[in-house]
Amino acid sequence: MTSGERLSEDELIARLFAPIAGAGAFSLKDDAARLQPPEGQDLVLTADALVAGVHFFATDPAGSVARKALRVNLSDLAAKGADPLGFLITVALPPDWTVDWLAAFAAALGEDAHRYHCPLLGGDTVRTPGPLTLSVTAFGALPTGRMVTRLGARPGDRILVTGTIGDASLGLALRSEPTSAWANVLSPAEKAHLADRYLQPEPRCLFARAIRDHANAAMDVSDGLVGDLAKLLKASGVSGELDLDAVPLSAAARAAIGARPQLLETAVTGGDDYEILCTVPEGRLTSLRAAADAAGVALSVIGEVQAGKGELAIRDQRGPRQFGRQSFSHF
């Protein structure tokens, strides 16, 4: 983001963000928005901050940064069984920001807001001497009393996950080691797949209703499958077993792990998957699979909830497994 045209805060809001604002935002001419939840529904709120150099590369395309900022929040809403209502965004711009970069950011943000029916309601724009920092607060709704928390897993539940695991963390590893021996094994298409999964997660919004209709507990996989499953089990006061052989992997991830087996740990502990992890009674599996098929979402059984006090046992066909870490942590 090199120097160039400069706009005042009011000018950049009017030019770049007001055109993508939704109803209740008053074209961003007020300092607050109005949000009315549908009758008979609860609001669900979530917030995530993204910092350049921590959650994305400062050189990533503006559009990818915008999409990731919104989608990681939409993933949280979907995992609670909620449908999006709108969002607020705070953008802290570094000294080298440009109007062109911010225009591309706002355009992509508007496209995703339209795609996921989650309009921009407001926010704030400030300057910072540090790296680009973004904070999104998203609002969703679901029928009263139907939010799916991490607290409801029960012994006998099957543990399931959507999509594939590890692509994003391997995409990050690929960015860090582009000329490594394992990277050279991958085809251009496989490299592109892993890179895109890191840049732009795909929130499972179409699966939200199925989660609230079938799951006892759920959360999105943001910090790593192993660590996030351990968090869910601990919150529910139960234990569980994870079958590593059942964890769904893309062809690109399998190729990478085949070339360097140690990358399996990266895949299952690295994070940024933004898939939905849930526990479901066995009697609801058939109907949940039908809902997943209707939503076009792949679904895999990867373990079982057991009685206990928050322990997670990990195994594969060779027996018990342990990893040096369970998940990504900021601290």
C-alpha cells in the first residue's frame, strides 16, 4: 500500500463504505445503526480481530483480506446454528494505506455481504502506526432457545466435521516453505488449492439450520481440529476419542502429508479451517447427512463422545497418538 490520493474519514466512508451499507445503517450518516431481530428469534453475536502479520500477510490482496475478515465471523454464526443479520467493522489503517487498496477492500466486502445476506451496518475507520488491523462484529438470529453451544455434547454422540481439515494450515506452510521438497511434489492445482483455503475460508452458512436441528454441541474449527475438539469436550464436561484415519483430507493435503508425514500434525493442529465441528446423537445421523447433502456440504464422522472429565484420546490404525501441541495460540 503505497502513498497516493488521500481522503478524509468522512469522504472515504461516503465513497467506499456507504454504497455497500444495508438497511438500518442510514447510509452511514449516523454514528449508530438499528437492528431489529425477527419476531420469536434470539440474537447471536460474535467478534473476531485480524492483524496483518498474524492472521494474514500484509501483501495479501485487499479482496482476500476483506473476505477473510467477514467469513471467519460468519463461520462462528453458522456453528451456532444462526443465520446472518449484519455486521460492524473497524478498520485501523497503517501509514501506507491507499485509496485504491481500500476501494478494492470495500468492493470485496460488499460482494460478500450480498452473497451471504449479511449487510454492513456501520463501524469505525482509524489510523494506526502499527500493522493493518481489522475487527468485525457479526450478528445472527435463530429461533428462541435454539442456539447450539459447546456445552451440550453427551456420551454416545458421534463427533463430526464438515469439509476437509488442514488445507489452510498447509497453505500457510506452503507460503513459508515454497521451495521445500514436499512443496515441490505438489501440482500447481494442489498448491493453488491450499493457498486459496488459507486466503479465503468458506463459511458453512447453508449448514446452519442443520446444526440447530440436529447437533447437541458445535463450534467452528479456527485454532486446529485437535485443540478445538478438546475445548468442546472440556466445556461439555465429557471425554472423547478422535480417529485420525477418519479425519477428511483433500487430495492436496494427502499429497503434502505423503511427501512429509510430519505435516499431519500441522494439518490437525494448525487452524484456519473454519469448518464446523459438532456432536450428534447416532439416531440423528441419517437426517443430518441428508441435510448436509441438500446443502452441498461434505460431512465426516471422526470420533465419539465418551463419559469422562474432558480427556481427548487420539488414535489411528497403529494405536494411540500424541502431538507436541493441540492448536494455534496467540499467547
